Amino acid sequence: IDDTTLREGEQTPGVVFSLEDKLEIARRLVEVGIQRLEAGFPAASKGEMNAVKSIVREGLDAEIFGFSRAVKSDIDAVIECDCYGVMLSFPPSDIHLKYKLKMTREQYLERAVECVEYAKSHGLYITYSAEDSTRTDLNFLKKVFKTVVDSGVDCARIVDTLGVATPTLMKKLVSAVKETVPVEIEVHCHNDHGVALANILAALEAGASVASTSVLGLGERCGLAPTEELIVCLHNFYGVETFETEKLYELCKLVSEIAGVKIPASKPVCGENAFTHKAGIHQAGVLENPITYECYPPEMVGQKRRFVIDKLSGRHMIEMKLKELGIEASKEEVLKLLREVKRVSEERRSALTDQEFRELVKKVLGK
């Protein structure tokens, strides 16, 4: 995994990381087992350059990359930071060539080769990030990758910049590029249509070997495929046990706090509701055996199981809560308490806290 929380993640509107923030996030990512870190865009500012330099000096057990446009001064900034590699971003789509770059395809290839050869002459590992790959003519995209790999590129990155690809298209693109160049293939997928993670998985199944993600899916507009969700998918669906999954919840909480971005309750892996059971049918099943309604245990990602006490709860839930309180009750008392729980919950349209449940027990049962 090439985690880009420190670069793309900071492109989330309203998010700005300090140097200390970046260092703390970088350390946690490496603890989880992330192999590559896209540490930032050194040419963007003095502070950004200092941050990337500091991450490199940490001596973390990961390959540290600096982001760069196809501009020699950008590459120089990455070189100055002593990064392991450069993430060289240069869009080959006709849309970007016409409206942003103002150059022909021939001029594009000439600039690409010039920058690749320059970066290679300074000993950098080069990931060539073909921004807007999914809106690029396939034959030209293959020509671009063939040309830059012949010039020294180590990894070809297919980029779904606007999140417009489908899993079928990603498989097609990865297969085509894999047949064209003998290097690692990386994919970077945006989530504008909500299929970034599905696209990453499709790409990996087609032969890609590197996935670019960010914690919580932070990034431009709708963000990217979330690092933590990809890791869980790799572990559960494909048997990949490379990562320390039990550290994912704390990693997500850290990034959430630093970025000031609230984690949605229903967010997979780290959301408050991810392992929270509400319906009485579900609660009864989980109390018998969690596998009835949990596809993986909360402990696997550092989470905890939770139960909601409200109008949908059943007898089993009331019995469990009473047991937790060390209170014995007859079947009739349990049912009486259950009716009162449902009444209170319906009237105020909310669940009961543990303290409120305890007070209700005292009121209804006198215990």
C-alpha cells in the first residue's frame, strides 16, 4: 500500500497538517505495516519541504516518496528532501493536454522523457502517475507508459482522477498496461461515484501490485479508497496478513482528530455503528454467537462490540444488561421491564443509556 494521507489527504477541504501532525501520522501508518508513504509535495511550500525532510530523517521502515509535477524544480525539491522515490504526476489525457498543459502529444512525451531521465540520474525510484488515466485514449496511455518505462520509470500508476471508472474498466486498463510494460502497476482511485475501493480490488485482481489510498478516504472532493477498508478487505477476502489490523481503529481516530474530520457512525471498520447491534433479532443472535451478525470480530480492528437499548430490543438484551448489573429477575419482571424500555424509547424517540437503564430498573423493579 502506498498511503497518501500526508499528501492527498491534506487536499481535503479544511484540512492542514502541521509538521508534528505529519510525523505522528507517518509513525502510526508504519506501525500498521504500510510499505510506502507519499509524504507530501515539497515544492508547494517551505513548511511542506521541512515536513517531508523530517519524515525522511525519522528513518521509518517504509519507502518515502515526494510528489512532483513534470517540472525540474519540483523534482529538485524531492531530491533535496533525500526521498527514496518521486511520485511524478503528469496527465496524458487530451482534455488536460488541451485545456491545462497547452501541448501536443509529441510535446508531452518529450517533456515526460526529459523529467524521467533527470529524476533517474539522481537515483530516485520513479512512480509515473498518469493523472486522468481513465479519460485517456488507451493506445496513447500505453504509449506513454512504454516510453517512460524505457526511459527509467520503475512503477506505472493508473489514476482515476475523477472517479469515473468502473471495476470492469479498471481490470481492462490494468491488463492492458501489464501487457505493455514489465514494471509494478499502481492504482489511485477517487471516490466520486462511491466505487473507489471496488475499483482498487478489481485492479489488484487484474495484476496491479500497489494501491494508493488514504486513511478515512481523505482527499480532493469525495476522496479516495480508504486505507483501513482496503486492509480489511485484503485480510478477509484474499488472506493477506501483512498488516497490523488491530491498530486500524486507533489510526483512524488519530487522523480524524488531527484533521478535524468526524468519522460517520456507519463508516466501515472505524464507525461507532460498525459493531453496534440494535434490532432484538440481531442482538439475540450475537449474544448466542457473534458470527450470526458480524462478518469479522471488532477486536480484529481494535474496536468493541456495542448494543443499543431501545424499542427494538428484545428479552435477551434485557437479560444480558441485568446480568451485567448483577441483578436477578424473573421472566415476568424481565418482560415488564422490556415493555417499559420500549415505551420510554418510543415516547422520546431515542435509545437509553446504561445509566438510564439502571434508573429504570430501580423504578420498575425496585432493585
